[in-house]
Amino acid sequence: SYIDLESNPYWQLGKGANIERFSSFSDFAGNDAYVFSSYSEPADRESFIFKMMWYDFLHSITGKPSYNSEDHIIAEGDNRYSDEIKNLVRADLWQGALHGRSMTSLWDFSTHDYNNIYDTDSTNNYMFTTRPDVMETVAYTGMDLRKYSDLLEKFNTKARDVAILYSQSSQMHVKLDGTEINGGNNPGAEYLRQMFNAYKGAVFAGARVGFVSENEPEKLSDYRILIVPAAEHITDNALTEIQKFINNNGIVVLANNCFVYDEYHNKKTVSLSGTVKLNATGEEDYRLCVENLLKDDQIRVTVVDNATNELSKNVEWNYWTEDKKIYVSLMNYDDAENVSVFVNGEKLTHNRDLLSRRNVGESFVLNQFEPMLLETYLPS
């Protein structure tokens, strides 16, 4: 059994859905998250990473497989037949598997008028079953997911670097005054906005990111870094566990105004020792903070934009090492970049992309929404 939780964390969390209680009587973390390209709303960096965050959030908080039971991969009524659509479908299916999505059901509106399935006035003309290129892409990607399933499992079970605090008591104090949950200046909306900024910043710093609920703070022991993104409310038990985490060499980043009230909105005075204070206005502040915290890792993988000679701000990367080899997953969420991959400052040179079955060399172009899975040897 499962509950199909809507596609948008702002809708669900901001309007009171208790993900943890739903998961207590379901076998899967159900959802119908979506990202697609349409005439009015082309797929972009924000919408794609938002979907990945929802997968990570549900998997982290519930501890159960994430099942997208209503995966809209093409917009209703979109009668464009272009490479843009099939490329986005491949990116969506592949990258979702790296973010905790275990199963998906591709959503397809059916029609009984089979003579008019290509009718440009019908909302059914977007159906992926009428698109041979998309059908081929789905099958091809499915074979890749199966072929590299062992490696994908290792990516997914690898210890995550960064936890983001999910404070139910903070989101419960969102003011439902008819405004959009990601608009206005009320504290709850600010918390949810900053949660998304923290996620993006950590991901684009090369971190593996998960979420820890204030109701299960003992799970902090699975992480090295905790980011608290403008969570004004907190329970006493969570505070106690956070201090224990710090005492055990965990790093806690307090972004903006944190821990001003208890879960009942009573004022409280909090004194946590050994925290990092961050004045965060957006994603970039979190990215620079996490990048600095990870820079001394024993194995530090980075992706450099060769046009700027700086770390890419739009490429997500993760890695796995095994038998003197390193595997690096790459996904570019924005315009094409010429990039190089480094391990501890040394450029990787003999790179082979397992997904396109080609050698790409030490510098290569990474197009928007083009997944890569590099295989090469670790530097000596």
C-alpha cells in the first residue's frame, strides 16, 4: 500500500501534510512528482532539481522506497516532436534513480478515438505511446538502469555528506492566508524557501544530500554536516540530539534566524556551542559554505567549468571508488558547459562515458540534461 503525495513539497509541507505519519501505514513513499517541457513552461534547472529534492526528501524521511505512481514526463497537449523532449525523458528516468526513486509508472492519458490520436486539438496528442523516439528512449534507459543497477545501488547506499533539518514545527506555522506558500514574508514560507536553497547549494557543491526530521534526530549520526535552513521552531529533544551531534564532531550550519520558538510557538533561548553561522540569502551562500566544508576530504571530486576555470554551478556530480577505479555520475541542469573532472586537484584524463559508450577525454562538453557515467582509474 502507498499514499500518492502530490508533486510539490511546498504544497504538501506548507499545507500541513505529515509525511512521517503517512509513511507509518504505507509500504512505499508514493508521489506524483513531475518535470516536463511545454510551450509555456520549458523544463529548467529549478523544476528538475525540485523533483530530485522531493525524491530525496521522501526517501530520507520515510526510509522507504520512493514510488512515482503518476510520473508525467510529457505535458498534456504538447504536439511538438523534438529531441528536447526525448532527452529530458532520459535525464528524468536516469537521474531519479540516483535520488532514491525505486519505481515509476509513466503517466499516459488514453483515448478511445484511435483515429484521432494525432489530433492537434486533443490533449491526448502528447502521449508518449505515439512518439517512437520517446518509446525507444524509455526502453534504452531502462536497459541502462538494469545494466548498471549494482553501481546505482552503491551510489544510493553510499553515506551522505549533508543532512538538511526538516522541522515540522517550523512548517506548521506557515500562515495560510491565500498567498502562495513560496511567496510573502511569513516565517514558514521562508523556511521552505531556504530548505530548497540549502538543497541546491549542497548538491552543486558535490555533496550527497539527505534530510533528517526533528522527530527522529538520532539519524544525524549517519551524516557529517547538518544544515538548519531558517528553522525558527524546534523541539527540546531535537536540540539535545543536535548538541550531541556537535559533541561527536558533527558540523552544524545555522542559516539565518534559527531556534527562536519551541513547537508551540513559545519563545525560547537556545545556546548551542560549536556551530557555523551563515547569513544566507540564496543558493550560492549555501554552495560556498558546503564547498568550504568539503574541501579537505580524503577524496575530493570536483567538476570545473573550463570557460571560467571555477567549479561548475550547474552540474551535479557524485562518485564511487572500487578496485582502483572511480565512477563519476554527472548531470548538467543548465546550458552546455565544457568541463573537466578533478580528484584531489588532479585532472582525470582517460574518461569513458558508460552511457554513451564513448571515450570523452580530459575535457568534454556536457549538454543540458545529458546524464553521464564516467569510468576511469584513480590518480596514483
